[in-house]
Amino acid sequence: MPALPMPVSTALHGVGGASRPRRLARLLRIRRLTRLIRIAVEGRHSGWTAPLLLWVGSRAVSTVLLVGVLLVGAAAGHEPEGHGGAHGLLAFSGSWDAWWYQTVAVHGYPRSVPLDHHGHVEPNAWAFLPVFPAVVRVVMAVTGLSFWGAGVVVSLLSGAGGTVVLYRLVGAVAGSRRARRATALFVFGPLGFLLQVPYAEALSLLLVAGALLALVQRRYPLVAALGVVAAFTRPGALALSVAVAVHLVAIEVRAGRSRTRGLPARRWIHRVPWTTRLGLAVTGIVVAVAGLAWPFIASAVTGRPDTYLDSELAWWTGYVGHVHFVPMTPWFMLAGRWLGNGGFVLVIAVIAAAVWLLVRRSTRALGPEVVGFVAAYGVYLVAVFLPQQSLVRLLMPAAPVLGTDLFVRTRRRTVVLAVVGVVLQAIAIVLIWYIGFP
């Protein structure tokens, strides 16, 4: 007798029964992974694990974007700008400024500056500070890697450390929730890919954020040490000395309010130990001297006054021609040259928006050290830098301000801004690596 066919319902039940254990196993794995991530983000050691998870995820995204742009560009027959004729992902990652850092790492600084036929200083290595190429040179000697490989290693490690320190800094002044969101916005932001290319930005972030964290924690010798190294890594360390001065004023005021309520303000000064005042004064002076030292070193080596300033101005010629430097005028000079009177209005509007951001209550809640540093660094940029493509990456040391409510008040806002940051990151790679120079 032939076997009766299995009813359809029974067959479907059998299939479902067979697949149900697989679905349950998959669900359990997802739950375990979610639990591990939650422990990493919110657990006992989240001060390390949370930022490192964000760093790993962001490096995966930035790597995919860099590789994708490189492959699409190669398929379309486009050569990236500023890559010096070298090929491959490492060389592609090290376009533009990386070539100057390679020159310093391999050949050092010139004893004379190049001049054009009119006697104007041309772009040269003196515009680039020495710490990053020096560290890369050490890694090259130890590992045998090329400059490009060693530079990527230094930036990756510095970026990981800088991400952790940024997280801890924002966490120390604003709590872990804001720290997670602010750090995520930074590492997934439009210039997140610079944390893994042979540029000095990642190392500068590590040093500057580390100095600010040490200042908040009142570890003044560490502030001085990190501040001095930062001063020879990227311009702008003078803002750290301002942050030290703001910190001194803040602790004087706090001491007066907590211990001498009702007494005249002139008696507050007697409540902070003189050793603390002396330590802060020495720290601020040491960092300020370091921040001002490089132009004098450049002039001493080359025997030419204003070597560093003229080397920096050499990059301005494509925008405003050959000009004399006058502090606080570069932004207005460029805006007026390209946009006329409307440019002046735009600059004033940008400065007003920055002031509005800094005086918001949620920004002031980040603490006087962070706000003081960001404000001083902003004044420094307006005073001495021409606002061209490099301006956005020059804002990277101001990353702690991402902890304000304007950016991280809600999870949805943070997620939307992070997604926008990734999209802009892809656009930035195309614009900077293929169209213009940073």
C-alpha cells in the first residue's frame, strides 16, 4: 500500500520546528552580544571600553570610506591630489601635509628657506612642527616600516588614546552619557578619517585633551609636560595657558564662595594655598613659552627673521596673494576679497554664533577649563589663521564642546548628527583628496 502524503500543515510544522532552534540560537547570540556591549559601555571599566568600542567602529567606517573612494576614483581614472605620485592605500591616506611630515622625518628641516624669483618665501617644512614626524621616525627605526606605514600606526594609536582621553574629559565635567555621545560625534564626524592618516591631528588631540583632563584633575606637572609637547605638535597651545589662568581664577572664586561667604572679595585670595598658585603660574608660563618658541627656533636655525611666519604666509598666496600679516584681520581679509561687504557680515555672524554657543548654559556646564580653552583657541584661530579648507580640521581640539546640549541632548539628535557626519566624511575625502588641499 503506497504511503500517504504528509499533510501540508504537518510539513510546515516540521520545517518550522527544525528552524525554530536556529532562530532561538541566533536570538541568544544577539542578546549575548547586546549584553556584552552594554557592559562595555556602562560597566565598571567603561571609561576604557566605551570609547575604544566607538574608536574601533569609527575606524572600520573610515577605512571603508577611504578604500571605497580610492577604488571608485581609480576606476574612473582619477588621480588623488597631493599624493606625490605614490600609489596604494597607505600613500593615498598620506596625501598633502603628510608629504611635508615625511620630509621632516627623513631629511629634517632646511637651514635656508626656498625663495621665488621675487624673493618671497615658498612653502617649506618650517611650517610644520616637529613632534609628530619625530615620533614617526622612531617608529620607522624600530619597526622598519615606511613613513606611510609608521605614520598610520602612530595616528591610529594616538587616535585611540585621544578618544579615550576625550571621553574621560567630557565624562569628568558632564557625565558618562554626554561623554559617550560627544565622543561618538567626534570619531564619526566629517573629519574622523584624519584619526588614521599620517597627520598630526590625532596626536595633538591626545596631548591637548590629556592636558585639559589633567588640569580638571589638578595634576599640574602633567599639564605642563603635555602642554609643552603639544606646543611642538600643532599650533594653538597658547590656549592651554589661558585655560590654566581661567582654572586659577575659578578655584579662587570657588574657595571664596565655599569658605568665606559674607567676606569681601579681596579676602578670597587668601584661601587658596600659595603652592597651588605658584604651581599654576609656573605651568601657565612654561606652556606659554613653549607655545611661542617655534618661530624663534626657526629663525635661529635659518638666520632669517620671521622664517616661521613667512613660511605660513606662503600658503596664503593662492587665496589673498602676498600680504603682510596683521593679527585679527585674516578672516576679514579673505571674506572681503571673495565676498565683498557681505563677507564682513558673514565673519561677524560666525563669531557671534561661536560666542552664543560658548555662553549657553549647557556649554558653561562643561566647566571653566574647557570653555576657557575653547574660547581662547577660537580667538587664536581668528587672530592668526586664514579660514580656508584647513579651518575645519583646525577646530578638532575644540572637540570637548560637543558635550553641550546643542549636540547631545537626545539620543535621536546624536544619532542623526552621527549619520550626517559619516556622509560628510565621505564628501570630505573626495573634496580634500581629489579636488582641493586641506
